[in-house]
Amino acid sequence: MTLTKKPSIAEILDIKSVAVVGVSPNFGYYWVYSMLQWEHNLRLWFISRRGGEILGHKILTQIDEIPEKIDYAIIRVPYTIVPQTLRECYKQGAKAVTIFTSGFSELGTEEGMERENEIRRILDETGMRAFGPNCMGLMYPKIGFAFMPTIKRLAGNVGFLSQSGGVAITTYTAGVESGVGFSKVFSFGNQVDITPQELLDFFREDAETEAIGAYLEGVKNGKKILDSMKKLADRKPIVVLKGGRSTEGSRAAASHTGALAGSREIWQAAFRQANVVTVNTVEDLVATLSIFSLSPKPKTRNVGLIAISGGASVILTDLCIEKGLNVPRTSDDTIKKLDPLILDVGTGLGNPIDLAADYYQDQTTSEVIRIAGEDTNFDSLIIEADVHNMHQVATIMDAADVLVDYWKVMAKAAKTVVKTKNKPVLVVIPEVAYPIPRNDAWNIFVDHGLPVFRNITEAVSALSRVCDYYETKEERTN
């Protein structure tokens, strides 16, 4: 068998013509809707033995009916004809494919493993690249290439790789809702060809990517992937959600993608050594990536806190300290500037800055944010946007319709601090009640490019992780 030189990840991302092989109403024409939902310049070809038409596009019955060479193919056919389909895609010019089909090594059977080995042999012979099998493959928002329908398009500076297609979908969806844009998303499944190590190495050099997230269950060459992670973390932050941390989780991972998840303690030690940021949930993954993506680097762990409630201020302070952040006292100069603005009884200016009823005045709150942002004692700000409290008061005052303008004033002030003082400003919008006004506020802060969080713990924990990464990186550089 002659091995053919394979194109790099960067080379296979030069895509202009795509074939989707195996479109079917049984799957709701999933891939058709995915690839047609955004405006783009990709030329799309849909293949099914049934033929017909979908969304104004003719469905061809054979791959060789495509009247041009293709760059990429998405394969969704029964596993019995995946090998034949691979060869036909290669003859049509495809440099790479997504093999969505399952039924291979993840089954843990000899038959499944042999089917996967046959795919590997074909790829080695042809030089064609493949994500999968058993995966979602590639999403590249910049060029309009998607692997899920009915989602927002937001290209950005975060790269993501995932052993699980479902986690890739969830992370992209949650990230975009939080204002996090993605450069590329890779779902690699069973790793018959393209491995997480190769994707990590690609992201290290990719000019469109500044921070990386990853979901891993198990890898086939642990030492190499950890070496790649260390090299990547020396240059760009990487946040990893490791699946299979428990014995039961390891068993689930083995049945999911055929992965051996390995010892939790060994992985944790290896991640610490490589300066890899670790999280335990998708929510914390997105929260941490949002700071890396949307905020400047915090100079220190010193945080200024702005809230409406004395109780919330206490909770914020405790959580900051417990997570290794500092809550220094507001400077005397800042207190002198704040004192004339704050008129209500029950306020506090010493950090946290507890505004009590003065919080209801948008000009007062925005000025407090500006002044606090200037305080050299604070290198980050956390602002609690109490939608539930504001909605209740605005409702009895028949002023609920002006709340959107209130949040816009606050968001503008916060973004000004980011731009002029080069400090992170995090916005917490507690998930308490009133989902519609809460969603309105959330979208306003997202539109201003600020990282937003569902609760105080999420924000404080994410900021602490970000500080951990930068401090370790600086220590190892010096």
C-alpha cells in the first residue's frame, strides 16, 4: 500500500465547493438546512439516491453527477457504503470529508473496529483527510460552513475542538448567545485520521484564533497531545472540559467515542503542568472563554465590585476571596468623587460599592462605573445588573418600557472603562425571574461586547481561572 501525502488542516479549510452525500427527509434534511441557513459563496451539491429537490436545489442521485470538482464532502450514509462513498468523493476531487455516520470503533466490537480500519486504509491510500467517523466535523462561520441549523452566525477569535458533536453544538450555541464568536469549531469523533493533537497545533499558528476551548474524553496518544497543549498554552490560553473524570464517566466515554478516558489525577496533574485551564461544565467553559475572548488581560487579581444590595455585596466579596481574588478598599480619591453622587441611606463606598436606591438612577450608576474604572486599586470590575429588582420597581412606577435605555447607559459606561482603562468589566445578570426583561438586558450587554454571566459564582470563578493562566504564563516566561 502506498501512503499519499495528506493536506494540512489549513489546506483543507480552503473550501469553495461542498457535497452533502445522503440527504434524507428521515433526518429532517438536517445538513441541507445547516448549510443553507447563512449567506455565503459556497457552491453546494446535495446527493441522494431518491433524487428530487430541496429548498430550490436539485438533489443529484450520484456523486459523479456533480459538474465540477469538489473540495469537501459531508457523508451521511449507512456505514456499509461509507468506504465506497469515500472513494467516489476522492475521485470527485475532495480533499477532506466529515464522516457523520456511526457504527465503528465506538461500538467496542471487532466488526466496528475493522470497519474503521478499512476507512483508515482508504484515507492513507488517497491522502484524503477526515473528521470522524461518528462526529459533526467542521464549522467555519467566516465562510458560512455550519453543522447545525437555526443558529446565529458569529465569527470571532475562539477556536473549539470537541470529541463530542453534541458538546460542540452546545458550546457554540451558548457561546454565541454570550457574544463569543468562533474562528473554527472541530468535532473529531473517533479520530480515524484527524486527531486533537493536530487541531491543537493548527490553532497555535492560526491567526484568526486567540483563545481555544476543548472537550476531550480520551486520546490515543496522551503524551503527544499534552506536549501540544503545553506549546499552545505558552502562546494562547486553552480551556479544557475533560469528560470521563469518574469511573462511570469513563465507561460512558468508552461507549460514546471508543475513548479510554484515563485517570482523573493523572490528567489534572498533566493539565497543571501544561498551564491548561480546566472546568467541569459547559457553562464554566463558555464563561471562561468569554473573558479570554472579550476582555483585556487583568493586570492583577484586584477587583472592584458594584451592586445594588448590601447582601449581594457581602456574597460577592466572600466569593471573590474564596476564589483567590482580592477586594481592595476603594481609594480615598475615588470615595471623594463618589460621595457627592450617592445620596441614599444604606449605601457603601468602600468596595463593594453598594448603591442601594441610587442604583435606580441611570446617570448616577453610569458615573459610578466610570469613576470606579479610574481607581488604580481596581484592575477589573464586576457589576451586578439586577434585572429582577429593576423590573419590579419600574413596573410599579409604570416605567418598564424605559429599562432598555437604562441598561444601554450602563453598558456604554462599562464599555468605556474597557476601552479607556484597558480593564476587564464583567456583568452578572442573576437568573432570578422575569426572563423577557432579563433577556433584553443580556442582549444589550452582549451587543456592547461585554462578557455576561448568569450568576456571581460563574463570573468570579471564571475571572480567577483567567488570572491563574496569565500568572503562570508570566512566571514561566521570566
